[in-house]
Amino acid sequence: MLLIECPWCGGRDETEFGYGGQAHLSYPDDPHELSDERWAEYLFMRDNPRGPFAERWVHSAGCRRWFNVLRDTATNEITASYPIDAREPVAR
Amino acid sequence: MAVDVTQLRRSPLGHRYRELEELSALAPQATLAEEPPCTQLNLRVRPGSPPLDRVERALGVALPSRPNTVCESVDGRYATLWLGPDEWLVVAPDGTAEPVCNALNTALNTALDGGPGSVVDVSANRAVLRLSGPAARDVLETGCSVDLHPRAFGPGDCVQTMLARAQVVLWQRDDLPAYWILVRSSFADYLTDWLCAAVRAQTRGR
Ligand SMILES: [Zn+2]
């Protein structure tokens, strides 16, 4: 069980949260401009690093807010948790 | 003809009144009862905005900005529970949903200037259980992973979390300790079953 730090509520059990995949993906400025290939890439293709990964979580059983987490995919160590509109912390 | 809906109203746990009373007589260290109905409003307004000030003035209670805390009016009739950075649960006396909703809507609309905000009557959404007594915390700790020790959680604190896998709003009312457990009405029977069993287990032999 992960212990995840909600930026609002503090540390809570993983069972209180929902997972939202890779963070910091922005919607294309003009989707109609994209080729099918680029659109599919935006929709389906995600990074899959071994190591630090910025990902979205939602505190569904608590304050129901989305936020971002920096988690090491190899060790499960969480090194940062920050509001959804904040930049990814640089210090990895 | 207007129908008086308050006559049709049934409380989610009214049918278990006697059972809870009997259990509480056997286990006074942790008594369990359903609270009488109260008005509950879900309020959303942007923090630090002029509408928020007007809402606080209309209500006579501050909206807590510190997560998971509660503000209460001096007379204890109104309370505001933090649910999110721009969301609160307003608890008011039974039967006041309409006037309070109207007052809050006026406060929101006058000053919103098109900004986001809402007030919704959710009184029927959640049942309210009161668990109180010296063993109340022990009972909750068998099904809740949030730290309820006095060093971390005390009167005026509230938390949205899981209790026995059911989503609840837990609010500590006093030092006894007494807790309010707000749970979706459809989960109220299940959670009461669980709480009764936990009360029996935690107070056995005391
Ligand atoms: Zn939270």
C-alpha cells in the first residue's frame, strides 16, 4: 500500500485515491490540425520510464481534488506531491 | 394542495432507534445514536473572493481555509466544514434549508460577477450518526486509517475518509470524545451494522 500525500489533506492510504496516468500532457491547441498519427500519439502514447515519473492522482475518498505526484516507478518512492496547476519540480 | 413533505420524511436509521438505544445502555463507553435531522448545504465559492466575504457575513460563520477543519457559530447552530479548497458543507438547524439557501444564493449572485459558485441543498444526502464516550476513538480506529490520536485530531477537526470501506465525513465535536459520522443514506444501515459490531468488540469486558 502506498502512502500518498494529498497537497490539501496530507498523507493518506492509496485506497483513498484514483490514478490518472502521466501528468503535464496538454491538450493540442488545435486538434483538427493534427494528423491521425499525431492525434493517436496524443491520445494513447505515454512515457513509461524506469525511475521518476510525474503522474496524476485524485483524492477520490477525501477532498476529490486532482494533483500531481512524482513517483519512482522502480522503488515506488514518492518524492513530491504538488497542485495540478504547478510546474513539475525540477529537483529529481 | 400543498403537501407538507416534513410529514413524509423518514430518517435513514429511524427503524433502528431502539436497537441503538439498547446497545448504548449495554456499552456506555461508546454510545451510538442517529442525530436528529439537520440542514446540510454544499457550498462552492472561490477562496479569497468578494463573494466568499459576503457568504461569511450572510451566514455569520467563517468558512475555514485550513483543510479538514470546522468553524462554528457562537450559538453552535451553524457550522461550516472544509470539504475542499473551494468547497464547504454548511450545517444549519433543521427546516432552514430554504431561507439559508436563498440568503447564500443572494450573497453569491450579488457579488459573483459571473464567477463560479453554487449552493445546493444536500440534507437528504447523508445520515448523521453520533458516536461518543471514552471508547469512541478505539471503535473508529478499528476501521479508519486516519490518525485520530489527540496529538493529530481534536475538537473542531473534520476529515473525509473511509470508515470500514464506506466514505464518510468524520467530525470530532468535543473532548469526550464525541464524533459526528456523516455517511450516505444508502450506506447508513451497513455502517451502523459495522459500528454496532465494533462497539461490542471494543467494549467487551470493560
Ligand atoms: Zn485531499
